Amino acid sequence: MSSPFSSKEQVFDFLDDYAYQRKEEIDRRQLGRDQGLIKSYLLETMPGNHEERMGMDLSVVLRGTGWQLIPIEGTALYQVHDDEGELGFLEPLSSRHLALHSISETRRADKAIRNTVLTTSQLDFAWLSSSYFQVLWQHLILPQMPKRFVKLRFEHEARFEADSWDGREEESLEEPMERRASSLTITERSRNVAQFLPDLQKVHPPFRVIKMLRIPAPELRGGYDLWSWGKMTYRAPSFRDGRAQMLSIARLYERTTRVIEQHLWFQVKRTTGEEGSEGVTLKGAPVTFTFAPPLSITAFRNFITTTFERGQGPLRLWGNPIWLGDNKAHIYGMDLHLWRRIYLEITPRHMHVILPRGTCGNTVHRLVVNVLRYLTPTAQIFIGETAYERLVEDALLDKGV
């Protein structure tokens, strides 16, 4: 099977025309329910030494996905088909990231991507925490586009207050099933949001958990909805502009992930003293989550039992908890993304996470997003002694990271 497209420009022209037509329909309120907007899904993998030197090996990364790739001659793009038909265009971005651009209806595309990621150890979502959204909002949108309308969606769900995870997954990650939650969507001019958002977050901590941010399109109508699991929905008339935004976010995300790995990876190094004596040094630091107020005993125990003993929930971790009394557990676990080891100590007041060398730094982003959304919105996170928020901000501003 060959592709009807013969160049990257031809693909991008097609997607630009498609984005323009959908934006016209949005403005006329004529967008069909089953008419898919363009969506780009940012996916992550961890390269080995060979991939770092030679680039991503898709035969390894996509093993077990069931995807059929049709190369577009002379480009790094592929058309992707799965069991239900055409899914979209796959674009490797770096040795760590790839994007799938799809025009399929939202529920069809979301479900396909979700199932693919959860059934292969090689792929993970690009998990964008509230810290990323705050940095983009404060340093890019507010100073450059104070009069433009932005849209933010906040959401915290107390999933671990219940005795079990219900096991059901949302078919569309944009539309969660009804359950006890704090949820709010705001559409307002940037400068107006800046006046009331800090006070709102102080009064009600769940509104610190940002699930979606609409980035206004520079010099164009509309914008791009960026979701916490790495999905971008195009509500503007330009695919190329939205893709440029996504590439910038991917570069920021990759810089942050590499810094996390440099700080955290635990490893033993042999050293030689001045007189020839040999010794070892331990390099690395933990990720620390502090919980203030402390977790309820119910949420604390349900979090451990559900995540590690049952292997359920969004964290993709597994392990056998060793209980040291009623309020402390040590876990020698496994990260199901790449099947790498991970060690944790959890109490109602804190969680320490140790990543041995080789465990993907993307695991930290996944923990941050899902702990804040499902466990507690007031958690403070530190990478060694550096606040996670500061690390993300420094990466955006390129302060030596």
C-alpha cells in the first residue's frame, strides 16, 4: 500500500486546508458532531544509546501496537492505520518524542491512542502538569496577549477516597464520567484571569490542578487546546501554527525530563583517592511529595492498595508494599513504562520516590499530574532540593538547564 501524499508540504497543505474549513464551521456554529478537529498527540519513549546516536527506531518503539505504517516518500512522516482504519500521520520529533496528527472523530482517536499507550511498555503520554500550564500562562500568554481570550479547565477528582478504583476508563479524556469532583472551566481575557485566578486558587486548592489550557493562536482567530496528557486540539485555522506551538512545548518538556534524570538517577560510582585508595560514592536524589494537610488514612491505604497491589489506576506502577505499621509502606516496584525499577516510601505526610539509573524521567511527570488530580491538589513536589515548579520555569526560560 502506498500513500497518496508525496511530500511533507503536501501533507501540511492538506491539514492546513482542513483546519481552515473546520474553523469556518466553528465560527458559523455548523461543526458536525462526528466531524473531527485536528488533534496532535505528543507521545514519549526513552531511547537507548543507539537511538540517542542514530534516531528513533520505530520498529522497536511501536512493537506490539498493531499499527501499520505507510511511509511518505522522501519525508520522515508516515500514514498510520489500525484495526479500524486510517488513524492519522505519525511524525518522529526527536529520539524521545513522536506526534500523531489525526483528523478522526475525537472519541475514536482518543480511544485508539489511549489503548495503544496502555498496551505497550515502550510508549507513554507526555504528561503536562499544572506547573507547565502556569509557566506557559504567566510567561508567554499573559505578557504577549493580555487582551486575548484564554480558556482554562481545572479538575480534581478524589478517586482514592473510595474503597476501589471502578476500573472504567473514559472513552474520551476530554469528557470524564460523572463522579465526585471539583471542576471549573473559565473563558476570559488573559488580563482579567490574572486578577482573580491567584485568589481563587488560594480559596479552593483544587483549582490549582489545571487539566487544559487554550493557547491563543498568534495573529489568528481561535487557539489550541492543550491537555494534561499531551493532546492538542486545533481550534484555529492553521495546522502549521499549531504544530509550531506543539514543537516548542515538546522541546521544553524534553529539557525538563533530561534535567530530572540528571538530578535523580541513583548510581554507585567507584572513586580513587589521592593515595590510590578506592571507594564508592552514591549519586542521585529522591523525588519528594509532601502532603499538607496529611492524606486521610482511607485515601492513603487505598492509594497504595489500588496502585501497587492491584495495578489499577493511572500511574502504571506495580509492586508489593511492605507495611511498616499502619502509616508507612516501602515499595520495591516496577514502572510498567519500559519495565524499570522504582522504589517508594509512602506515609500520609510524604512520598519519597527513587529512580535508579535507566528509569525514565517521564515517570516523574506522570506521578505529578496524577497525584495532584486524583490524590491531593495541595501536594508540594521537589526534585532533590529544587521545587518542581522552579525546574519547569528554568527550562522554559533556559536558565542553564
